[in-house]
Amino acid sequence: MNTKEMLKTLNPHQQAYLNLDLENPKNGDYMLACFHLIPGKNLNMLQAACEVASESSTGTNFLVNTETPYSKMMNALVYQIDIEKELVWIAYPWRLFDRGGNVQNILTYIAGNVFGMKEVKALKILDVRFPPAMMEQYDWPSYTLQDMRNYLWVYDRPILGTIVKPKMWLTSAEYAEVCYDFWVWWWDFVKNDEPQADQDFSPYHKMVRNVKEAMDKAVKETGQKKVHSFNVSASDYDTMIERCEMIVNSGMEPGSYAFLIDGTTAWWTAVQTLRRKYPDVFIHFHRAGHGAFTRPENPIWYSVLLLSKFARLAGASGIHTGTAWVGKMAWTPTEDLTAAENIYSYHAKGHIFDQSWGLIPEHDEDLVEKIQMDTQHALANEDDNWRTVKKCCPIISWWLNPTLLKPFIDLMGNVDFITTMWAGCNAHPKGTKAGAKALVQACEAFQKWIDIHDYAKDHIELAEAIEFFEKKK
């Protein structure tokens, strides 16, 4: 059945959510979304698309007598379909959404009840496009990767980081000891693993105190500042804030700590609360659990790209974006690199939409110049932040090791990310300190444009890492 034939099957309710002649959907009135859609057995693709537009905006499955002319202006509109590729484009009047800059509210609309509808067999949001007037309503990142670079005085390489493993069953003192072992070998960044909380074997207040003491010792010995990302996720608002305040009041230097939030389990209200209450802290969005819906073979919910773009809109300073098949996870280079580029660029191509993160007209010479500088990896001005949404940092984890640092940098095309290697260093045959040193040596080789195999001839820890990890490949 082609589009013309499908049009004849629509009932009046469905027709109210369709405009295949929508004039200029990119005019700024609409947030655009593209869905992969397979209809249920009783509807064709266009009927199902209109039902999705209705349920995800103003309607339900029947016309209701309480509609008004004004409410109809807020209807989401199906404005394009591709039957062969099973794609549907929907335009959402962005004034539908909570004017408080509430990401949870947007996703309640577009990623809420629609996934449970009988009218669809598969429904996944692949991409969205935010117009400038809508982005003005939201928080965006405040404390950025550039701020962390300025604090650490690290500019020409990735931020070198790790996750303490084993993720559980280390006491607070044992945990701090592992942090020290990394920091003393010139690493920048250590993070709690995502399940870290206030367990009986490692009380939260003792973990914070011991990490602070280990950091102080490492900074004194190396002369280099360090950062620790503390998981502040909790059962309720008060406990989350109590943990944040414990860290703020611990005596740690501002800039030396980040707040990690389990963003796909604590969700958007927790993320935005942290961003608004602590604008001078790096907000670290961990996405544990996202694979249940973002894996390409999963037919329901939304993509890595969409999750990442909303994290930037919500104000996350950084979010995990994956290792582009270099590490252990299942997402392809296209999926992971597209997500990374969209959160750390001022203009980027998505799976479906081009997204400008500019807040002034796209043809404005100053914005054009800023985008061009960004494309060339030149440092854009830091004193013109009204022109663009600030950047969100890709955080790279999951089974990288010293031998994979340069291959991943080559894939990314830049060094603007935080890497959090864990087994890639903890698994070094000579232990954590040797593993930490091997990564520093691999990074030095990259900076000096020397092949790691050549550099390893004079650096024993790197040589041992290469021998171990290349055998284990």
C-alpha cells in the first residue's frame, strides 16, 4: 500500500495529526523527531504514525469533545514517512513542554505511553532536532571539559582516568589506596563505579574522607591536581544532596570533585537537580542500563544518540558514549561516534537530522566562524557563551587498554574526551601501578608521534602491557 492509498484509510481523529505538506518544519516552531515504526497487525504505517503523534502530544485514541481550537494547534504532526525504510517524522510544537526546561516532561510525551500501544509492533526514536528558541529554555552544561582541563592544566591529550575495580567489596581505605596508586603515576581522574553507594563495608563518609587524603598525598608528590567523580545517586532527593554537601564540605578543592549520577536509573529529575544546584561542579552522567533499549536490535524506546543529546540539553557535563567497537560493548563506530560528535560539537550530523547548537541565526558570521573553528579543532572563544549551547564531554570506558588508546583517538579524530580504563590497567601482569604507568607511556608515545611498539623498547611497563593485551585480544 502506498502513501496515497494509506491516506484514504485515515479516520478524522488520525487526520488531525497529519500534515504531509507542512511548510518548513525547521522554522523553529517544532522539535522534530524521527521514529523507526512497524505498525501492529490492525493498522497500516500511516494510521499507526498518526496514533503515535496523537498519544505523544495532545490526544488519545478517540476524538474528545473537550478539544478547543487552541489545543488543536498543539497537535504533533506526522509530516513525512518513508515506507521502505519504515521511518516516520513527527513535528512537536515545543510549547507543549513544561516551560521550566524539564527534560523529563519532553520524554514523558514523546517516549511515554506510545511504546505500550497495541497499534505498534516496533517503535524507536532514532534522532531529534531541537530549535534554538526551545534550547533557550533548558540548562545545558555549565562546568565543561574545558573547565576541567583548565583546572588540571591538561590540554593536548585525553583526560586519563579509571574506575576502581573490583567495583565492590573494597573497604573505604582499600578504595582510596587504589585511587592513590593511579594518581601517583600521573593519572588525572578516578571515578566511583556506578553501584558505589553507602555500603556497610565502605561507609560513604569514610570513603569521601579517605579519597580526599589519598588525593592530597598524590597532589603533593606529583605536583599535579587530580579529580575524583563521586557517585551521589541515592534513594531520595535529601540523601543525594546530603552526599553532595558531604563532598563540598570535606575540604576538597573546588574542581577536584565531580558528581556522578546514574542517569538512566535515577533519571532526568536527578540530573537536572544536580545541574541547577551545583553549576560549578562537573556533572557526570553514567548511563548504566541504557543497553536495554539503545542496542540496535532492540525495537522499542530510543537510541544512544537521542539519550546523549538530551543529556546535553539537561546540563550534563559529560556522558558515557561508548568505545565504537574498539572496546567490549555492542554499539558500532557509527552509533558511538555520532553520539560523541553531537554532544561535543557546535554543529553535527545525526542519524537523521543536522543539529546546530547555536542560539543565534545560523547565518550569523560570528556563529559561522565559531562552528568553523570547532570543526578544525581550534579553541573557540570562551567569552561568547550566549551564542551556543555549551559542550558535553564524551566519557569513554569499557575495556580499553594502553594498546587501544591511539586506535580510539584515531577513530574519534580528537582528544576531547575522558577515558576511564579499568581492567585495561588493573589487569596488567605487574599490577595497578604498572598498568597506570603503561597508559601514561602509551599517551606519551601518542604525543611524541612514536609507535607504541617502538616506545615500549625503553619502557618496560608498556612492553609488558603490549605483550599481555595483544595476546588476550
